[in-house]
Amino acid sequence: MGIFFSLWRRIFGGYDCKFDLFDKRGVQMILCIVAVFLWEWLYKGLIWYIAAIVAVLVYIFWCKGHFYYFQCGTESDQYIDDELAKGRKPAMNWIVAPVNKWIGFAERSKQYCFIGLMIRYFLWSLPVSVFVGWQFSACAFAIPFIYNAMFWVELPKTKMAGSPTNWAEIFSGLIIGWALF
């Protein structure tokens, strides 16, 4: 399941696939939900409707935005301003901003983004953890560390992973797939 999620997360992150079908969010959503449902129902033996709930919650866990936090404070201010002008909003900023202000981290800094990722992934992992166990939240809590590590470890640029964010998608998919195992 870890390898599947590693590849799926990379495709979901925007991998330029030769199959145009995989570029569509609807197809990616169905692929994720069906895979998790079948895994939870057939392999782990959950009741079908619990497996369906877990599948939908896992998809929601992945799809709830993390703009601009996932760039770990390296995103250009111009890009962020342009995206904000288009109506895009940082995920859970109603929680992230006050927490960061209380701690004393400047907006758009590496620290601010790290706290944003921690809050975003941890909170969205809690509903899934109710059904699959605490290990899901523990693994979700590790994702901000993965994203940040990819920005200070210089991994090679490949067709599958041409940026630190792409590598983080692969590793975060692997760890979440493991958590579902």
C-alpha cells in the first residue's frame, strides 16, 4: 500500500503523466477512494461502510489544500500574492495565523510554513485515526518534517521528482500508505 500511495501521491501532486486520464482530479479521486476502500474492506476486513468512510476521509486528508505551506518558506512572495488575488487561501489559516503569532513566527517564513503543515496534516488525520488507529496521525505528523527535509537534502532531479516538493510527495505517500497497512 505504501508504494501505491507513493506513486499515487506523486501523480496527485501534478506529475506530468503520458496518460491524460490521470491528470484529471476526478480520476485521481476515484483511484484513491477505490484503492483505499478495497484495501480496508478486502485486506483488512473492515465492514464495507466503514471501509467507504475511511476511503473518503483519506481522500479528504490528501486533498485539503496546503498552499503555500508545502514550499517551506521558499515560495516567492509574488507567486503567493498572485494566488491570493485569485482567491486561493492558505489552509486553516484561521488556526495557523494565531498560533504562529503567539509563537512569534513571521508570516510566510519557514517556521510559519512548518507550523501550518503540522496543523493542517495533523488535524485532517484525526478523523481517519478514529477508524484505522493512532499510527495514521503519527505518520501524518511526520509529513511536515518530510517536506522540510526535502528542502535541505539535495536529492537528484528526475522525471518523476524534479523538485523537493515532488520528493516530499513521494515520501509522504509512502509513509501514509504504511500507516494504512
